[in-house]
Amino acid sequence: MIAMMQRILRLAEGYRTRIRLAAVCSFLKALLGKAPLVIAYCMIAGFIEGRVDGKSCVYAGAALLVCLALQCLFQNLADRMQSSAGFEMLADLRKRLGAHLRRMPMGFFTEGNIGRISSVLSTDMVFIEENLMMVLADLMSYLFSAGIFVLFMFAFDWRLGLAALLVTAVIYGIGEAMKKNALMHSAERQAASQQVTDAVIDFTEGIGVIKTYNLLGEKSKELTESFAVNCEKNLRFEHDYAPWSLAINASHGIGSAAMLGVSWLLYQDGTLTLSMFIGMLLFVFEVFSPLKAFYSQVARLTVMNACLDRIESIFDEPELDNAGTASVPERCDAPEIEFRDVSFGYNEREVLRDVSFSVPRDSMTALVGPSGSGKSTIANLLARFWDARKGQVLLRGRDIREVPLASLMDNISMVFQRVYLFQDTVYNNIAIGRTDATREEVAEAARKARCYDFIMALPDGFDTVIGEGGASLSGGEQQRISIARCILKDAPIVILDEATASVDADNESHIQAAISELVRGKTLLVIAHRLGTIERADQILVVEGGRIVERGTHGKLMASEGLYRSMVTKRSEIRGFAR
């Protein structure tokens, strides 16, 4: 238990002083809570010895009122210090987690970890936030109180002190065994909670497909089974915890009775006076109460321990190395973009093998090839969503691993088919491209992206709050806002997963016009789908099986009997490679 408390205190670095002060206040409050017993003992001893008069009773009543007032004061101070520390500490932890996730490779997010992150944020951190400070300060107070009560017993008589130590050791042994049992089940319980989160996310994200294929019953059954497993784990946790809790309570009761028996024997042989024996009658059931209260928090503390394990497991995930300090040259003789013998794979699956090419400044390079050939991976490596396993990716002659991520991303804008807009105003969604932009610059970017008119038609114009993911806008409108974002950023390199591949003809003309504004005077890397785009490229790279198998202009590649000509011919025949 103490080791778990120390672990939590390590987490609370920066707030330890407030936590310790809160523990002192909780301890003083606990002592003052026992003051009525002490005052009662003094009054009884006074009555027995004939020392009590009216003035003594007034003093005793005043002391009780002062103790009550001080108890309320220390409770208030403890609550203020521990509650504020808890909320601030978890706020800092969430910020640290956000910063950590921002520096992690994209592979982490594509390997089924979204539910894990959601569970940590919505379950683990919330549980710690709601319980941590309340439990921690009280636990420290219980430990101090338990020690003082044992010393108090030694002050009465050394035999009472030894008896108190023996009972304390028994309760400690049972409590530690209970802790080990609870730790094991806490990990299972939190794992079941994550499985529920995964199941809910999977169900809600796939609800359209589920309805289309009439799988509501089957998928609902899977979700229900996840709930059932979670319920069963929680019930098992409580079922296995109950006997240990009963043993603690029984030890408390039996130990208190034993202390009473020892006190009676000592009184019988004259070792204890009548007043001391009566004092023991008052205190006997309080001696082990702090230890009992201490171990009553085992369940919450072990769940917190499991929560911390899961939180720390995410912090232990490796980040992309961002130790580079080199700057990207403004202009140089080297190509704008260069891949040198680059190889990359996801886990054990190799995706790119010895890819080499260069892109001159202010030119357009198109990547074409079958699905899964590695086109998007090339674009993602340039944006450093992952790091190459072998070889180098260079920006104006500088290895991008030597450049700080923030500096690298200042040079790159990205537009993909799948657009994500935040649940915020249209203005803020565009201004993400450059947070220091003026309102006039945001409006001008919207005009260039051909989205100004439909934005002004919205209920509050640029101040209209759009749904999460841009759900309240059409696909074409979302795409144009994302292009406005990139126009505002004005980065010299644009990565474009051709944005018109899956929109209607009406939106296509607007998006093509917006893209023309975006790419003017820029170096363009396009994952191409349409023949009209590819024909205009200064360089076409044909990717197959993770390798560049052909390169050249449209005319040169069409003149050869290769994969590119075969693709163009086949797609033209089925009208899938439209202009």
C-alpha cells in the first residue's frame, strides 16, 4: 500500500507540497475528531477523583466547540488543497499525453490503439481524478493516526502496547494479502473496460455498414457480450474482495475485544486505575479504526494502480526522434525533395524497397500505381508520419530527421480525400493553417478556395460552428475548407491525394479551381487518380510492389510498353481513369 502511495506521489510531482499540507490538515482533523473522547476521559477521571466543578464543565464545553471549529477549518483546508491539486495534476497529465501523442508515429494510431487512448482518457484518468486526492490525503492521515494510537497504548501500559502491535501486524498481513488479490483483478477489470470502449467505437463508427447489411442483431450481440464480460469482471472483483474486507472487519472487532480483555486483566491486578480503565473503554474501539479505514481504500487504490499502469504504457510508447536542430535552407542547388534508397514497412510487412527519386523546385510529380503499391506511404514518409527504416528522405538537401518536426511541417501542406474538420467555427477551422492570420487573410483564403460564398450563406457565416468531423457540411464543402486552410498556410510543398476523386461534378469544378490557387508557385507531390492531372505532371513515378518501376512524362511512358500504359488503357476502357 505504501509503495502504491509513493507511486502516486511521484505522479504528483510539482504538487507534493500541497498534498503533504493536505495530509497534515487531514491528520489534525482526525485528531480533533477524537478530542471529544479525550475530553470525556478527562471529565470522567475528574469526577472519580472529585476535581470537577461548574467551571470545569464550561471549559470542557468550550474546548469541544473550539475542537469542532478547528476540525471544520482543517477539513476545509484539506479539501481545498487536495481537490485543486488533483484537478490541476490531471489537467497537466492530459496535456502531457496530448503532447506525447502528437510526437508519436502515425503507425501507433492505425494499430487498433484508438480505443486504448479513449479508455485511458475517459475511464482511467477520470477515475484517478475523482478519487486520487480524496484517498491520498486520508490514507496518509490514517497511517499517522494508527502510529499515534499504538504509542498511546504504550503510554497506558507496555503490555497494551504490545497487544496493539500484535493486532496491527495481523491487520497489516490481511490487508497486504487483500491488496495483492485486488491488484490482480483490477488489471482484468480495466482491460475489460477498454474492450467495452473498443466495441462501442467499432459499433458507432461502422453503424452505416451495419445497417446496410442488416447486421444490427449480430453486432449488437457482440456489443452486449462486451458489456456482459465487463459486468462479470466487476462482479468477480467485488466477490473476491468481500471475504478480505470481512476478515479486516473481523480482525478489527476481535482485536478491539482482545485489547478490552487485556485492559480488564490489568485493572484487576491493579496495574490500571479505574479512570485509566474507563479511558480504555472509551478508546478501545478507536485504536484500530485508522488501520481499518486505511485498508478499506484498497479497492480504489488498486484500481488506481491499474489505471496508472495503462496510462504509463501509453507514455512508454516510443516517440519519433525530434532532437534535430538543423534548419531547412531557403534556397539551394539540391532538389526540393529527394528519396535516397528508402525502405519502410509496417511491423514485419515491407511496403517500400530501395525507393529513390528527386523532385525539382516548383515542379509537379505524380505517383501512380495499383492500390497498396506504396504511394501514400511515400507521401507519409515525406511528412514524417513515420521514419524510414533505411535510406534518407531529404528536403533541400537536409535529412528531415535532422530538422525539428515543427520546422518540417511549416514547409508542407497536405490535402487528402478524407477531410477532418473540428467541432468549432468555420473561421477557426481555416485559421488552423496559420493561427496568427488576420480575419481578412482568412476570408481571402476562403475566396481563393472557392468556399467564401457558401460560408457566408451559413447561419453565422465564418462564426458558424460545424459538427464534429464536418458532419454538417457536404463532402465538397469540407474539402474546400481544408484547401482554404492550406492556402492560408502557404507552405512551399503541397502533398495532394487528389481531392476530386470522390466528389460530384458540381463540386469538382470548384475544388479544381481551389487547387489551382493552392499549388501556384509550389512544389507538388500528387497521388494521382485522374488522367487530366497526370498529363500535366512534370514527372510521373509508377509504383508497384513498393518499388518505382517506371518514371518519366506522360508522353514518354505512353510510348513504352509498360505498366503505366497498361493502366491508362484499361482505365480508359472502363471510364475509371477519367479526365
